Amino acid sequence: MAIKITDECINCDACISECPNNAIYEPDSEWAYADETALSGTITLPNGGSADADEMHEAISDEFYFIVTDKCTECKGFHDEPQCASVCPVDCCVPDEDHEETDEQLLAKKAWLHGE
């Protein structure tokens, strides 16, 4: 499953540089699928939908850091555990029960993000 950041986040900035998929964004920041990934132009999303990878999307939170679910792979293929959770001083990076995925799905998402 993907990771989410709870409202207990203190905006310390520890997690953002640890994410190998650039799935974590600062509060009130726009985001795009193309941000530091191999994605560009019209893409097919992991859920089967389509999107413009270069299109900017509104911030998911304007109060604390947030994770874009479609870009989170729980660091599968990069690390043994989610790096955001391992560096978070307040343990607010937790599994997102609303977005459960198998290891195979997470590795496929990693390959999709990075053009592998």
C-alpha cells in the first residue's frame, strides 16, 4: 500500500529528500506526474485512467507535507523500507489503508515512473 502523511506532520522537511520517486510535496505545492520521473505527455495511470504527466495539479494539503499516492512505491526496488517513515521524527508517515497494493504492483509502479 502507499504511504500517507497524517496531520501530525510538523513540516520538518526530513522526508522530502528521501523519496526516490519525488512523491512527497511541501504544503500548498502544485505537483505533476512528470516531476523527477520518466513520465511525460499523455500517460496511462496505474488505475487504468489517463492523464497529462506534465499537467500541474492542486496541492493535496495546504497545511502539511503530502504524498501523491500514484507516485508512492513504499520505496520498493530502492530500499527495504519506506524512507519517509524511517526518517520521520513524529511517525506521521504511515500506511494508507485506502490504497493497498502488492509488492508486484509497487514494483510495476516503480518501473512505470522511471521508464524501466
